[in-house]
Amino acid sequence: MITNQSRTTFPALRCKMGDRVYYVTYMKFVDVEQWIHRTDQIHKSKMLREMIQRELQPRSKIIANYLLQQSERFFSAIVVGVYGGEPQWYPINVDDSPVLGNPELDSDSRDSIGLLKLSGDEKLFAIDGQHRVEAIKEAISQDPELGLEELSVIFVAHEIDDEGRECTRRLFTTLNHWAKPVSKGEIVALDEDDAFAIVTRRLVEEFPLLKSESREETRFVDFGKQAQLNQSDRKSLTSILTLYDLTYTIHVPIKMQPTSREKFKRLKLRRPSDTVLDEIYEQQTEYWTILKDNFPEYQELFNSNPQDEVAGKYRDNAGHLMFRPIGQKAFAKVVRIMMDRSWVMKDAIASLASVPMALNEPPWKYVLWNPSTTRINSKVSSQLPESIFLYYIGEMPRKKNYNLLHDYRRTLDDQKAELPSVNKTNPNMLPLTYSS
């Protein structure tokens, strides 16, 4: 007979690793169902919380079927974050056994055995094992007898504040980096060491142009699992995964010395100082502000309500390059190339904003947009779009011995195709068929 009464006291081992104290215990599946909540405490942003939950759903159903159908089922331990409340530790003295005698426990082992009592006000959620927790809940909803099954659990206590949330997110990504590949969405939503993930979250939580509070009040960033936007999405300018890529692209030089390469690589692996994070954030807000200043279409968008579907208007009939993630990435890359060539960001963006932006017209037709399929050409080499941008503003291609016209004709499958003539007063303007 399964009761609905929650256990509050659990036999446990008290352990320490690094500067973390944690408790190893077990829970029945019914305890998991009653105690462990969805992962909704580690972000203040509702949109980021919803994003995490969408990451869980597909695999959870598969695991639930495993529990329901496999008699030889087994799970490894899950790691559970404990927020708030007043957990109490009760050490237990281990006496000699009248049958076996002295267990010969050292003092550390004796101090590690006890009971963990929860007050009932704690909030528990899975840091590692979210899919299994959701699967357990689904499985016992179909077969309540599974509620008696037992699962190893590791409790890690955190405070309910920004520092506690940060600590929890770091533990989540640390565990998953070592256990299995972490999805890009999980990195963006949770990673507390990747500077670009941290700044991306800050942009959607704080920066007025991109800030999103909830699905009902979202501004212009899609929180889906894909970088590209859904065809039916007429409100979003970009996706959060694309925003993460843009943040990295704008900040990290393309060409650099090996020592610098290691420095920038560490930005994804080890949380930098708050000063460095502020610098990256300010650079990104500057980038988006300058984009708005140079594109009237962006001014229209950011001064509108999402319900006005301005973004969708500028994707109709192929639309505007800067309303497509693939175009945003190409543009940002060329801005970075020009910054590497000592251009000031403001001047680089202003110059590039003069390049034709209609996807259904040359030079982008059949390069980034296929009018035959009315689809983005996602397989195009990144070198061609960046070189087209550079050609239009009179800059050399990034790679030597690159023939733009040859690559353009090959992509269009038209050996007579010509890039539009560009009338520039720039004395360094390159000829149409440059190949240096």
C-alpha cells in the first residue's frame, strides 16, 4: 500500500568534496514524485526556465517506458539541489555488534553516518537526473506500484539567492560535461563558466532591446531549441542560440597568436572576472545599439510591439538579410574581420549597412536564399557571404588566393553570372574579378 505521506527523515552519509558538503541517501519513487520539483529555481527569467523544461520532454518519455517495461531496470544516483528550509543532520553512534564485534570504523567514518531531516519547507530539484525524475513521475502516474522502487540520491544544499543559483548552475554543467555531451541549449541556459552563455542570458534578462520576461511578454528573441527560426514565427528577430553565437563572434578575434587563442578559449571553460564579463556585455549592447542606429528596419522593430509582427514582415518573400539568423551571423563575422583590421565597430557596421540586404535579389539570391525552394541555403560556405560583404565595401577577402567570382558562379551553377558592379570612390576598391 502506497501512502501519500511524505517522508522527512532519510538515512544518509555526510561527505565532502572540494568546498561542497553533500549527503548520500535514497528515496522511494513516491518520495521523488512528492519532493522533487521541476527545475524552476535556478533562473529568475521565466523564458529560461521554460527553455530548460523543453530540453527534458523527449528523453523523459523514453525513460518512462523503460521503467514500465523493463523488469531489470536500474538507475545511477541523481544529484538533488536543496534550497531553503532547515535541513538538520543527526549523527548516529555505531556500537559494537553483539554478533560481529567491533566494526573498526575510523573517526571520519563514524562522523559521516547519520540521518538527514528536512523541515518540509525545502525546495528540491534535480541538478543531474532531470530526465530520470520526470520519467519517474510519468511512470508512477501509469503504475502507482512503481512508487515503492528505491533510487540513490545525493543532496547538495544551496541558498535561494543569486549566488546559490550560480553555484547550482555551475554544478549542473560540471556534472553533465563529464557525464555526457551537453546540448547547446543547456549551455546557454545553465553554464556559469562559459562567459558567452553568461552574457547571453544577461542580454535577455537586462538589455532593453532584447529583454524577455515571459512567453506572453517576450520581445524579439526566440527561446527554441534550434538556432534557426520557425517559419511560423513572425515576432522574433533572432534566436537565443544565434545570440550566443553572435556574442562569441563579435568578441573573439578571428586571427590571433596562439597565446591569445588560449586566453579566449578559457572564456568558455573558466568563469572570468566580473570586470571581463561587464566588458563583453557592454560590447554586445554597443553592437546591438549601433545595429539599430544603422538599420531603419531595426528601429521600426525595436519601437514596435511583437504583436505587430514587424519581424515577420521583413521575412516575407525572402525578406531582409538581417532578419535571418544566417544573415546575422555572416554580418557579425565581417564586423569582427573589420575590427581585426583596426576598424572601429561603429564605422564597420555603418559601412556594411550600405550593402544590399534583399535576400531575393543579387548578390544573395541563390547564395543565402533559394527562390526555387523558398528556403534559406544553409549549406553555403561561410567564406562566400563574408567575401561578398568585403567586396562591396572595398576590402580584401580574408583568405589569400580566393577567387570571389569563381566561387559565386560555382554556387549559382552559372558560369556567366556576374556580381553587381559597385561604384565606389574608395581608391582601394577591388575589381569585380579579384582573385588575390
